[in-house]
Amino acid sequence: MGGTSWGDIYKELGATPIINAIGSVTMLGGSSPIREVKEAMERADSAYIPLMELEEKAGKAIAAMLNVPAAYVTSGAGSALTLATAAFMAGDDDNKIQQLPDTTGMKNEILIQKRQRYWYDRCLELAGARLVEFGTEESTTAADLERMIGPNTVAVHYYAVEQSPDPQALSLEETINVAHSNGVPVMVDSAGQIYPLDVMGKYVRMGADFQCIAAKYLGATQSTGLALGTEETIEKLALQSFVGYEGRRIRGVGRPQKVDRQEMVGAVAAVRHWMTMNHEERLAKAERQSQTVMAPLDNIPGVKVQMLENIMGHQPFGVRLDVDSTVHGLTAEAVVRKLKEGDPPIWTRVREGEDFIIIHMFGLSDGEEKIVGERIAALFGA
């Protein structure tokens, strides 16, 4: 756990550091920047630079590495979604850019599959868009999308999660075909789609006009994201951003979503490292950590542990923990609560609609996986 200095800087403030067994969640800090990113950020401190120029150069470097037409560094994937939404509605019209989030006189409807409504589609509404659902809870067809495209449709939104594909949702290929045949762009939230490597920029190469990636998953700071897209889309997105606000003196909605020079070069360093690192070693480490968590939990009556082996996305491997409350009188929710009440607190969670715990390795420092497994076993007297 990093020795005696573990969490001391938080303790000095009266705050309580925790062991993060949930994963890359925003509320716990999202990520720990890798060494290459920290070094790049420190080097960036050596001089000031016009951020409009740095955004352009950083974007070109990232686009080249990911084989997409254009890229832009944003203050997280959510920011990329908001800026892209603004770009589709206001374009390069300065009057409209400054009018947002008031969309009077603009196309402002973004179509989204009813099956794909999710927590972060709120980011689209922040720019002033109105979300319009198509399809049903049970399934979505190309005809459903075709029927809903109207005079106020400005884009179609797609939520990509390749590690758990939805066979009843309209595919991205079909979405692009229908939307583009009607002159409507497609935007993709692919925040966590970073592995295998060919998924990086994949959706833009498939024909989508925009996709976003959360750079925290690559080892950058939590506060950075990547907007990828066509040159036209990214050029218009940049106009909505904080550098457009300050550099062009055009008051777009992106002004609060600031990215500093250190974060921009850190994002470039994170992409470079991710595209060249040894991923077999990364995956092997996550597998070993998962096995360490499981070891003290085997053969405990009423406790079932299972290795999660899906290596796609940003959180490979992991442990599923099922608890039979009739054996020990503990539900999964009770386990979560007791772990959080311990010293140090261990944060896990039971997702809404589920009755089991998923323990991810993404947020665990070396050695913490052993603590997590032993603390859970102790709750059951093992």
C-alpha cells in the first residue's frame, strides 16, 4: 500500500483515503496517471504556450497514432459529448455558438435508442439538445430509426459497449447507414472502448462522425478525454471549446471545460504509451491480482467467487462475488457496507438491479488485492 506515506496527504486534510476495488469510477478519482504521463506533464511546466496552437498540434499527434482524420483533447469524455453536441447544432455559426444552450431556430433533436438510454446521455442535454427515443425496450430496427428522423434531427447517438454487446439493439453499422442516407451525422460514446487496440478510433473509421474516449483509462489524468472524428466535426467542436471562447472571443458553452497544457501533453503521452506498451503483461498482472483476491475465498460455505475473463475494454479480468445470505446472514449489500466501515475502508459496490459484487483490479495498487481478499474472507470467519 505504498508504505507509511499511503494516503498521508489526505489524512493531513482530515479526509479518509480508501482502497478502490470498484475500478475507474469518477467519484473515487478515476485513475492514477502513469509515469510517462507525469514526466510529460512536468516537462510541460517548463514553458507557456498558446493553448489554441497546442490543442491543434496535440490533436494531430493523437489522430496520427489512432489513424483517424482528426482529434481533440477535452476535459473528459463527457465534455467531448457536450462539445460534439454543440458542434452538430451550432456548427461554425458564431451567433448560434453564443446562443447555446438556447436552441431556438436550430435543429436540436438527437435520436437515441430507447434500449441505450444511460446515465451519461445527460451530457448531450447540457448543450441544449433534446433527446428523442426510437425503438422499444425490447428491440430496435432500422425502420424505427428511419421513422424518427425528422426536420429537427441534428444527430443520432450510439452507445458502444463491445465487451457486453446488445443483440437486440440496432447495430452501429445499420445506424450509420440509415442516418447518413438521410444526411444525419452519428456520434458514438465509446468512453471505455480502448482494447483490443484496433478499437481505438474504430467507430470513426467505420463511418461515424464522432466518438469519444476517456483518457483516464489510458493512464492520463481523470480530467482528460479524447474527441475523435472527421475533420469537419472536430473543427466545429473546437469552436465550441474554451480555447474558442478565449482565443476567438466567441462565448461558447465549452468555456468551463478547461484543459491545461500539462494535461494536453499528458494525454498525448498516454495515447503513445497505450499504443506501444506490452498488453500481455498488463493483462497477466490483472489476472494474477484477481487470483490473489479469490484465493482466501475459495471453499467458504455460502460464498461463490468467479474469475471474470473478459479482456476487452478498460477493466480486464476481475472477480464476481456472490453471497448466500441464508448461510452467514450477510447480503452483498451488507458486505459492501462492512468493507467500507473497515480500516482502511475498501470500496466495492452492488450495481442497481444486481445482487452480486464485482471487484475490479484497475484501481488497486500493488499488494492491495491481498488485503481485499483477506478482508472479505474475515467477514465470513475465514
